[in-house]
Amino acid sequence: MALSFWAEIVYNVLEYACEVQSMDFEENRPAQDVPLEERIEEPAQEETSAEEAGQVQQDAAARREKQYETFTMLHDLVYILAGITLVFVFFFRLVGVDGSSMYPTLVDHDYLVLESNFLYRSVRAGDIVVIDPPEEAGFSGPIVKRVIATGGQTVDIDFDAGVVYVDGEALEESYVFEPTYRSFREVGDGLDYPVTVPEGSVFVLGDNRNHSADSRYAGLGCVDESRILGRVLLRIIPGRQTNEQGDIVGGRDFRRIGAVA
């Protein structure tokens, strides 16, 4: 989305710049030759005085200078927009949160800056990432989750106590809304635990544990790292305050702008 948005701006600026250059060309193109007989027949009284001719030339020069300045400004603007496009395609991305699965860390319509997967190569437990899930998982678009375990680690969950274990160690999860009770077994889509994460994959969970479809859901399971679009760095526009169900309960809290962890 960012690519098409900036590409459209660059295209419109280039088109306008070409129009300006074309206008300047038409204005400065020499007049076509007039037959000698017609020039002879022109009345002498229509000849422009030297003073008027000089003023016309000055006005024309001023217009050309203004058009040149406009063209130069547009030329520079194209390069600036091209640079911004490259930055937000290859280095950073802008995304919006859809849903409440990461509540209270993120809420619906938070707008985030991602470190693009072009730079983000080393995935670590605790990172919040945006994932492009496989089509067969049934999601309608990218999802944002927290990495709980990486390749080679083993995940076990005590759903009665709501505790998540990685390599036998219970996680201290101050970021979750409530303990992890939902297993997806109640709807026939759960995993068998413990789960060993394949190399090159991650096990992810939403912070709103009992209202999140994540790696506990067999349709998604462990996610291949190639499907990670990037790591969440910053919240630049906060969404309206919601509860764990996603219902709006307040306005935007601009104190939430900043780093996300």
C-alpha cells in the first residue's frame, strides 16, 4: 500500500513537471516563417515601439525564469518522494492494527512503523511482528503477534493454570491481559503439546490471550520466518481506547505515541 501511494504521487508530479516544460517550449518556439509578401503588406503603424518590445521581452524572460524555478522545484520534489518511497518499501513500513488480539499493548486502529524484513533478519522471542499468514489459515490479511519461541525451542502451555513454558521455563508475561486459558481444543482446532518449533519458524501468541487466533490455532501453527513482514518499532498514531472485546470505551490517548515493546 505504501508503494502504490507514493508511486502515484511521484507519477502526478512528473506529469505536471512535463506539462510545465512543454508550456515553456511552446512559448519559446520560434514563430513560423511568414511569407515576404505578407510582411511587406503589414501597416507600418502596427510596428511595436522599441520600448514596448523591450518590456515584452522582460516579461517573457520573467515568465521563463518563474517556470524554470517551478520545474526545478518539481524536479527536486520527485527525487525527495522517490527517496521516501525507497525508505518505506525497503527499510520501514506503515501498518494499521485491525482487531484487539494484542490488547492492551496495541488496540484497534493503532498505526505502527515496522522495521522491514529487508533489515529485520534476527528474530528474537518477545519481538512484536507483523505476519502475512498462509491463505489456508483463513485470515483476511496480515496479523500482528508476539514471538514466544523460535526454531528449536519447545513450547508447552498449562491451560488450567494459564502458564506458558518455553524449554521448561515458565514465562513471566507482564504484557498479557490475562492468563492463557484458551487452547482451541474446545473447537477442535488445537495443537498437541509440547510443541517443538521447526528451524526457520516461530511460535507466536497475541497479548490478549483469550481473544486471539495465533499459533495455538492448528490452522496457523508455527509460522515460517519468511512470512514475517517486519518488527513493530513505533506507534505513531494511537487508536481509540477499547476493551478486550474491541469495543470502544474512550478517545485517543496521544501519550501512547512512541516505542512499542
